[in-house]
Amino acid sequence: MLVLAIESSCDETAAAVVRDGRTVLSSIVASQVAIHAEYGGVVPEIASRRHLESVAPVVIEALKTAGVTLDEIKGIAVTQGPGLVGALLVGIAAARGIAAACSIPVTGVNHIEAHLLAPFLEQEIAFPYLALVVSGGHTHLYKVDGIGHYTILGQTLDDAAGEAFDKVAKLVGLPYPGGALIDRLAAEGDPVAVKLPRPLLHDGSCNFSFSGLKTAVLNWTQKNPEGKSGQLLNDLCASFQAAVCEVLTVKTWSALEKTGITRLVIAGGVACNSGLRREMSRLAATRGIDLYIPSPALCADNAAMVAVPGEFYLSRRIATINGFDALPSWPLDRIKARFAEAT
Ligand code: ATP
Ligand code: MG
Ligand code: FE
């Protein structure tokens, strides 16, 4: 089944054409990062307006790159939540408009579900697996028993990992979003140079906390104002990244041990982080875990990943949307209810 997928939950307008929820024929992403960088973060109203301008050209580009016409598309998958309501509505309205014009169905997809199924665009994975979603808004550990069957094992109690990267970047004067920049500077720094806490490391839960770590960085920069540039900044970035990666790795290992699951997916924008990829690869190699981390372009926000659950739901006629309801907050464990509604 040829699916057109649309994503507009935050600051990327994206469209993709995917065959059978597995083969990416095109994946176009128009990022608004440069616009929001001026404000130090995403401005929801500006994001909605930009989506409105970009959505049609991005969809046309996706069809053109895939070499298909709209009459070959059999269904549309669109991100329905979680995300910014105004941003989501633009994607949903576009999807509904195209679907109405072509008389094809539309399904609403959960953005986090799309992140944790993204690896299927590169290889098959047997269920169950454990998924660590680390992104701008989420740091969650899920047990994945199948498409649509997710159990939350743990989550952040305050900031998400990506949010912590971006806030730390901001407080040392790096532009938004700072995650990738910290990653780059960390490569030149000493990860044990600055002593930073590892919040909740040994509390026995699968939860995370990053706001204390961010405050520790703030306190350090106030005592060491020269640490906002040069080698000291590299050291600070390396030390901060090491703290985040250690907590993520130790907690993930403890969840694997508790559940006895031996397959692990790392997904979301922070899964691009080179330190995290390295630490998780080491963990997998020493503990006999099968590790799946999508290529960086599939970790960051994109529409191709939306087609994975999208095609699954469309082909089973589950979760077809007829209204324009965006779901700005939509916990993954509520998705099971859709199967009940469909039967
Ligand atoms: P969510 O998926 O929770 O709705 P989002 O869609 O805004 O949030 P993503 O686009 O998945 O989040 O990820 C963006 C986040 O990933 C940003 O916080 C960004 O700084 C971070 N990020 C991207 N690359 C890296 C990297 N190499 N190292 C660390 N963080 C990174
Ligand atoms: Mg983004
Ligand atoms: Fe995302």
C-alpha cells in the first residue's frame, strides 16, 4: 500500500511517500529551526504560520521525488499528536483536504509511536522490545509488545533529555536547538573535567530527572564564567553529555534486566547523540542485547516514520479520522483503546 505521510507536530514540516510501511520512496523535511533560533526556542504561532506556508510545497516535493501521482496514493497518515495544537492542525487539515479530494482514508498517528517504530524503515525487529524515546519533549522507556501495544515503564519526572541539552546550550550561549552543538563540542572535551550529578541513578525505578543536572551546570557556569568558551566549554559539554548518557544507559539496562527483554530500540532526536550511540553500543555488546538505532535522519522528526504505524492502521481500517481533532497530549498507552473502537 502506497501511503502519503504528513508530520507537523513541532517545528518541522515533513511529508513522505512510503510503500507498505517499510520502503521510503521519498522523505522531505522543511525545518524551521533557523526562524525559531532567533527567539531561543519554538514560538508556537510562528510555527503554525510556517507549516501553513510549507505544507503544500513539501507534499508536492515528496510526490515528485517518489515519482508518484496522487491517484496512486491509497491512504494518508498524519501526526495527530502529541505536539503544538496549532501546528498539528495544519497537518491534519492538509491530510483531510487531500484525502477528501482523492476519496482515500486518513489515519491519525501518535508522533512518539512513529519515533519508536522508525527502525522498521531499515530492518525488521521481533517483538517484544524495549524502546527508549529521547527527544525534545520525551524521555520515556516503553515495553513494545506489537504495533499499538505499548506499556510505559518509566519517564522523566521533569525535563526531557533533549530539553536538558537545549537548556544547557542556552545557558552557555549556544544557539537553539543546542543538542547537536553540545555533541560536537563534547567530542573535544574531557568528560571527567567537571563533576556533575547523576540524578536518580540508583533509585531502583525506571524514571529520569534532568532538571537538577541543568541547575548544576548553571551553578558551575556562575562560579566559572570563563567556562562559557574555549577548552573549558568543551570540557563542560563533554561532562554534561557523559552524565546524561550514563543515566540513560544505566536506567535502560535496569529496565532490560527487570523485563528480561533482549532487544532495544533508541529513538527520537537525542538518539542522534554520538555519546549515547557509543554508550548504548557498548552496553549491547557486553550484555548480549540486540540494539536498533535508526540512522540520524530517521531519529530526528520526519514523516517517513509516521507511515510505519500509519500503514498498519490504514490497512486494518483502525483509527480513521473524520474530524479535525488534534491531540496535543496523548500518552502512548492509550492507543490500545483504538483497537477496541475498531472492532
Ligand atoms: P517530541 O518528539 O518529544 O515531540 P521533538 O519532536 O521536538 O519532541 P525531536 O525532533 O525528536 O523532538 O528531537 C529534537 C531534540 O533532539 C532537540 O532537543 C535536539 O537538541 C536534540 N538533538 C538532536 N541532535 C542531538 C545530538 N546530536 N545530541 C543531543 N541532542 C540532540
Ligand atoms: Mg524539531
Ligand atoms: Fe519528535
